[in-house]
Amino acid sequence: MDAPRPAPLPVFDKLAPLKQGRVLEESLAEFAEHGYHQASVNRIVARLGIAKGSLFQYFGNKEGLFRHLFARALEEIKAPLKAIRDADAGEPFPLRLRRVFVEGAAFARAHPRIWRIYRRMAAQEDFPLREALLSQLRGEALTYFRELVEGGQARGEIRADLDPRTAAFLIEAALDRALSAQDSPLLDAGHGLSSADQPLRAARLAALADTLSRGFCPPALQNADTTQAGDSHA
């Protein structure tokens, strides 16, 4: 699941951490604001106060810079998901899924530049590297959710006859729509996910996760109350 991050050229690794961070943040801001085609290396280096050749020394070219930013963002996205996956074995699947939805949405709102780049990439067919990078992102997400479902099946929390790949597809699709709805009242369709009221938004996300969980659970567990467990993450 953990693909290696494209390595920058050695000269970038020699920069002080604060300077590395500033280079990456200014570059991220440029791609988020203008997309790939219209992103300007000239604007990036002007804000950084460095020569254009220096940025090329760090990453080779514009594509190398974007690939590095994408891989870095992917690692940041996966960090909270790994924490949920590696949580105490006693944490039931419905609670884990609630946390995925609520904490995933919180990440998207806390990192608007990363989320904006993803939205641009998903919506624009001519976005360079789109097929390769989205395939990597989707593939890792589906693997993560499949393993989450298989863990629930091993603990008897999910029906044994449920195909983990199908369940993973449904979870990934529902989560992607829910995250997109946070920024779009049209996609939200009155569900409350685009509300500025954080507790309401978290409650709606938890309800979506619970609906999926009830469909996955054996009949004897479908009416189990997950409210108390989920409230700590809302």
C-alpha cells in the first residue's frame, strides 16, 4: 500500500527544513490556485526569492515538483487512516468506519489546498498525470477499505457472504461524494454536509457511515447502537 515517494534531487535534501517546507508550501499554493497547466514556476520562485534554476535543481522540472507534492500529500492523507486501521483490536468496525468519515472530512477541511488539487485532478480530463496518480490514489483507498472490511469479517462484525471488494467500492464512493459535498451545496442536496455547523456536519457523516455499517452487519447486529461510541469522534 505504501508506494515510495519520488525522491527530490540531492540538493533539495541539503536545504534547511524550514526552507524545504516553504518551497513545498508555496508550490502547493500555486498548483491549488491555478491547476497544473496554468501553474507558473516563475510565480513560485518570485515568492520564494530564489532563481528559477534552483527549483529545477531541486526537482528536475515542473512534473517532478508536482509528483513530489502529490506523494507528500498522499502520505499526509494516509496518516489518520493508518491510525484508525491500527487502533485497538477491540474497536468495532462501525466505529472505525465512523472515524474514517468524520476524520477524513476534517482532514479535507483542514488542508484545503490538497483537497482543491484533488478536485481539479478528478474533474479535468486533460490534467497531466491524471490517470496514473488517480489510479494510485483509488487503488490505495480500495485496498485500505477492503482490509478494513476483511478485519470486520474476521471479528464476526460483517457478514461473511459480503464481497470485501464490493464493500470497499461502496465505502470509497460514498466517502468521495461526502467529502465533495462539503464544498458544494449542489452535491450536498440539503443533507447538511456543506453546513458551517461542525457538530451537524459530523453527525451527518456519522449517519452515512452507520447506514453502510448496518448494511454490512449480520442481521443480529444490524440494530446495534453505535451512537455512544461514535459521539466521541463527532
